[in-house]
Amino acid sequence: MGTPGDRGTSGRVRTALARLRTLLSPHPRLVDWSLFALLLVVLLTGVLGFLSGRPDEAWVFATHGVAGISLVAFLYFKLRRVRGRLAELTVTRALSVLMVLATVGALATGVWWVFGGTLDLGPWGLLNLHVGLGLLVVPLLAYHLTRRFRPLSSTDFEGRRTALQYTALVGAGALAWRLQGSANRLLDTAGATRRFTGSRETGSGDGNAFPVTAWVADDPDPVSVSDWTLSVRGLVGSPADLAYAAVSPAHEDRALAVRTDRASFAVHEDRALLDCTSGWYSEHDWQGLRVGDLLDAVGVHEDAAWVQFRSVTGYRWSLPLAEARDATLATHVDGDRLAHGHGFPLRLVAPGRRGFQWVKWVEEVRVTRRRDRSEWLAVFVSGVEE
Ligand SMILES: Nc1nc2c(c(=O)[nH]1)N[C@H]1C(S)=C(S)[C@@H](COP(=O)(O)O)O[C@H]1N2
Ligand SMILES: [Mo]
């Protein structure tokens, strides 16, 4: 309802929007292939993001964001074209609908996260839901391709027009991605304190007061230092078993355990930032021993290339030898003894690596020639099988 004048205005706006859509919308098959390409980029950078945390890897997250936002326009063109097909619902179409829902859900949770949203799903949060929805797209997309694959042909391209359309659409995506940063600061949302990885700050510099996180199900009983030793094995000159007193700062726990015949180590301190893929980060001064000092004490074979850190739970991760030497096996955080949840008596501090690689409750350091591929599986199942 409204006056004839209103109708005139809204009519004109509608005509203008329709014209803009016609102007910007690529050939249908090109829309489909662009959607596929953008989904691939978003999925690959999403997975790669789990392994990225150093500032020079920021492009991974920028690409993820820009491609995600660009997806919206192509999704709109596509849905406008196919919405009539829903009248007759087949299994293939139902799965396509599910794929659209998962994609829109992943986009919505991603945007919500960027603007500071949170969600409490028991052990999981909003970012985990975002990842879950994204992963759900993978099999649905594979199935969709087997049913609906249509090759691109050169007639789908319209030269300059197509080039301009893509410049406008992806440019708009990049601009929107840039503007969200300013919008976040302006509105002062919880999203404004994000790192380039998307993680938000919590508990930095405050000892043990930061979240305790298990990747999936690792939840061992507290480790008693009287039953615990740090074993150094693999390609080393002289394998060693060290008591807590040998790896902890000299002023602490002298009476706790009989020293082995090894010299104890210089206290090493490193300020490093733990960035968990579930969306938080915390920066601390970690005290412990430098892995390089430990390796020097036992001697490393010439053909050693990897150092694996193994938890009492079976959880394990490897670092290349040179990087491992600079890592820390921490007994303390900000001068406080590590709490059980944070990995007492010993946890790996691997600067620049994502949190899941900072193995807690370390009981063995293993020097190897080749990387142990099974650790990928161990990260997921450790704690589950018990
Ligand atoms: N043994 C073991 N180490 C582990 C984990 C685990 O589940 N088991 N979780 C990892 C994950 S996902 C993160 S983010 C950090 C979290 O360390 P925090 O619990 O001290 O915050 O530890 C990592 N080290
Ligand atoms: Mo994590």
C-alpha cells in the first residue's frame, strides 16, 4: 500500500536493481563454475588455516574471507535461477538444498564470528560449528558434481564484459572484507580484538588463567612426578630418562625426585602466543628447558630430521629438527608451575604453530629421520579409544 508516488519510487528502484543484476550476472554455467571455484578456495584455505599462525601466513585468512564474501553474490544468482526447481523434490535436489543450507550456514556463522558472536555448544563453540558446516559441504559438493557436471564452453565467456563482471564482484567482496574491519572498530564489537587468524585474546600474561582445551577427547588423570620421567629416544647418541627435578628450574622441587646422572638444564624463557583453532589466543612467558639444550645433552645423529613430542595420552606431534631446537619444553607459565590442565609436568611451546601442536603432558622426545604420519590420526583419536 502507499501513494502512487511511493509505488513509482519503489518501482524505479526495482527496475534499477534488475538492471544491475542483468549487468553483473555472468553466464549461468560460469556462475556455477565460479561457485565451485570459490567453494574450493574457501575449503582449502579453511583447512590450511588450521596449520597457519605466523604473520606471513595471514594471506590464507584474507583469501578465505574475501572468497567467502564473494560467494554470496554468486550464490544469489544461482538461487534465483534454480528456485523454481524446488516444486518437485527428488533425492538429488534434497541433497542440493542441504548443500545450500550448509553453505549459507557456514557463511552466516563465519560472518557472525567476525562480528564478535559466540555460541555455547558444550565442548564446541561458534567457530567449531562454522568448520563443521564447511566440512559438511565437501561430500555434498562431490555428489552434486557427479550428478550435475556440465563442462564450460568458450561461449560462456563474453570477453571484456565477463572480465568486468568478475572485477566488480570479487572487488566488492574484497571491499566488504576491508570494511568489516572498520565496522568492527567503529561498533567496538568483540570481533575487534581478533588476530589475523580470527582468534580472540584471552588471559594473556596471567599464568594458568587461560582456557584448557583438548582437541577432541584427551583428558588424562593428573601426572604424578614421582612416576614420571622424560624419555629421550630415537636417533640420539645416548638415550636418557630424566626426572622432573632434572628438567625443572633448580630452585623448585629439589627434593621431589632423585636426580639422574645428567646435568640439569639452564632455565629457558620464551614469550610465545598459543593460538587455538577453536578461536582464542593467549600470550605468555613460558619457562622450561630449550629443546636444543636437551638434544645437545644426548647428541643427535647426523641423519636426524624430525623431533616428535609424545604425550602420556598417545597424542603426539613432530617439528622439523631446526625448529624443534628453538622450541621450549615448559614446566612453568608466567612463573607459575603449569596446572594439570595445561600439561604439567611438561608441555611443548612451539611459537608460530597452532595450539593443537603444543603437546601437553609430554613424556617422550623422539628423534627420527622421517615424519611419523600416524600423528595426524592420533590427534583425532587420542583419548577416544581409552
Ligand atoms: N596431549 C594433548 N596435548 C594437547 C591437546 C590435547 O588434547 N592433548 N590439545 C591441544 C590443543 S587443541 C590446544 S589449543 C592446546 C591447548 O592448551 P591449553 O589447554 O593449555 O590451553 O593444547 C594442545 N595440546
Ligand atoms: Mo586447540
